[in-house]
Amino acid sequence: MADQKIGPLLDSLGLTADLGAGDLPTDALVLMKVIKQDGAVALIKGKSESLDWITGLGMPTAALEVENAGYERVDTGEDE
């Protein structure tokens, strides 16, 4: 199967992110649960063009930590 752009697909799934006014996203890693035509369930990974392998490994590792242990945003004193 060929790589496909997934922006509109993510929009249709209602994907959102908690971004502040001055935040600048630089990379993205997307995990998708997909039901194949034969009914099989698969996990598919998508990534931004600029994502290097170290960040690609670090992002899900950090996400697991946040999901398992919790995370509180630190107030930097700047307006969002």
C-alpha cells in the first residue's frame, strides 16, 4: 500500500491538540487503529517528514509516561 496524506482523515476523526497561541509544532507521530477490509484489526504508524528516529522513539516513550503517571503543565508565567 502506498503512503497517503492523512490530514483530512484526522480532521474527520475529530483529532484535536492542546496548543497555545505561540506554540510551534515541529514533528508529529500518529498511531491509528485500522479495520482492514477482511475485518482484521491493525495498528498503523504515520509520521511527519521531519521526524528523525530518535524523536520517533522518544515521543511514544514520553506519551506512555504521561498516560501512565500523569502530567501537569507547568505555568511559565507567559500568556497563552
